[in-house]
Amino acid sequence: MPAITVADITVLPRVSELPGARARSVKNVTTAPQGYEGEGFPVRRTFAGIDMSELDPFIMMDQMGEVEYAPGEPKGTPWHPHRGFETVTYIIDGIFDHKDNNGGGGRISNGDTQWMTAGAGILHIETPPESLVMSGGLFHGFQLWVNLPAAKKWSPPAYQDVRAKDVALLSSADGGALIRVIAGDVDGHSGPGTTQTPITVIHATVAAGAELRLPWRKDYNALVYVAAGFGYVGDEHRPVHTGQSTVFGEGDTIVVRAADSQESRSPALELFILGGAPINEPVAWMGPFVMNTKREVLQAFEDFQKGLLGTVPAMYRDDAKKPLNRSGEGSKQSSISTPETDLSNASDVLKVHGAPTTMQEG
């Protein structure tokens, strides 16, 4: 897991261990179901089994891969819409391209993040570059969906690149953990991502036998996902391993310790750490739309079919006809496009990103 690292962790700023800080208790640990979708692409639905009220303001997160592409294997999404939330795509290994009808887009690689605010509505496509498709290679990353409050769901869509070189790098107090702050604030150190909803997003690497005691805002929830390795969470030292998510209770500090022995292919404990201020609003979610009411979700489907969420730019229109796959996206459909090309329909849209095909309300 290269992402971004440093030759000497001891030169980094160290997070403080606050005197009298109270460790957050462990509320529950869940195991993400693992499957193979599309053309054999491994995906873990990291939040499966966690109540939506515990996730707020997060909606969904997928661990994509780790997978070694064979030459000629196309993996990506077709053009598809979103409304009402933000997508955050973090690449640990590999390369990903993004294009959207709002003029946003770019290429991200090891340690980079694409942050898209769908707002009132956007169309986009995510694909590996043609060179990677031809050569094959390693791919591993995460995609996180962050909810927007009702007041911001109708904001203009936006896009930002968060480059690995700009991520705030910190060390744990004992020097045993590398902390990459992608967005939000940790102990007075801010990540480069601009968030519409107050959140913190971190990728941490904890050396075997080391302990991470991470100061955490009391008003944020706290979630830790194990991307690789073995360890223990909380002062309860509850064991966790690859593919498991921990929901923490109240307190000042997130505590995670790496086991003394790790896998040879993953010598450290790799963590994705999330937290945010709960929005505390009703959620209605189906397919690529996350709104506050069922009626708003159905309206989003209607607006998409009418072309009100935009159209694929002319220079990308041929892309709209390609049946690409990422995590099985488009795996049982021929294509998805815009109303003007007469290729889209509601059932196609429902299949994108493996999102629920029935209404989820909470």
C-alpha cells in the first residue's frame, strides 16, 4: 500500500496525547461482506450491517480491490448521475480518470483523491486510463459517499483534486503510526480537502506492535475500517482484522493497536478512519440519489430522464456508449448515457455503484 509515505517518520509533527482524555468505547464491530462482481472485481461493502444512524453523515463506503488487472480488462463506470451528496474516491494503488459534465475531472494515482460534490445534479464517469487497461496492473482504493444537509443538496455541483503531496502527514505520539489527513482537522493539523459537511478523513498506517491514540472531536462520530492487517480497538483491546469496521461511542480519543504479528504481504495495520458531525435529517436513498424524502428521490430519477441533470459533453459522447465495469458497475447492462442518445433508463441507473435498488429510508 504505497499511497504516500516518508523516509523518516520521526521528522513529522506528532499528535498530542491529551492528559485525562477518555478513550472512546467500542460500540460494535461488523465484518464487510466480500464478493466478486462484474468480471471478477473484488469489493467489500464496508458499512454493511451498520445502522444508518451510526453512520451519519456518511452513506456508503466501498473498498475497491486490491486486484491485479490482467491486460485488456476494462474496469470502470459508464456515465451516470448523482444528486444530493458527495463522492470521495481515494486511490492507494493504481490510476483512475474522472470526467463530469460540469467541467471537472482529472487523473489520480497513488495517494490522490477525487472529491465530487453532486449537489443539485451531475453526470460523471470513472475509468482506468487506456494504458492501464492495455498493460494491466495493481488497483486498490476506496469510494466514500458523504451526505449533504437539505440546505446544500441543491447547491451547484463542484469538483476538487486532492493531491497526495498536499495531504497533511503526522506521526503518532510514539512514532509508530503514519497519519495521512485527507480532510478535516486532527490535533490542529488540517487536511487539504474542502468539505461541505464537517468531517475528518484519515488513512493511517500503524506499525506492528504500535498503538495509535488519536485525539477526536467529541461532537463527531467515529468509525475505523481495517483495510489490511490485524489489531485491537479501544481500551477493551477488542480484536479486529481486514474487512472489519468499528463504531466507537463517546469520548475524546480513538485507540487502535496493531498486533505484534502481521501478514507478510501487509506488514502493518492499515486503517481508514472517519468521523463527522451528524446531520440528523431524514434520509431517502435509492440508486445514485440521496435525498431527504422518497418523493425527492423519485423526482431525481424523473429529472435525470428529462435531461435536467445535464448531458454528456459532446467530446465524451462516445464514452457514454462503452459498457465498462468497476465493481460490477454496468456488468449486466449494455450502457448508460444521456436522454439525447436514448440509451438511459431508470433500471440502468439503479445498478451503478452497487447502491440499493429499493428505497432506503432512515
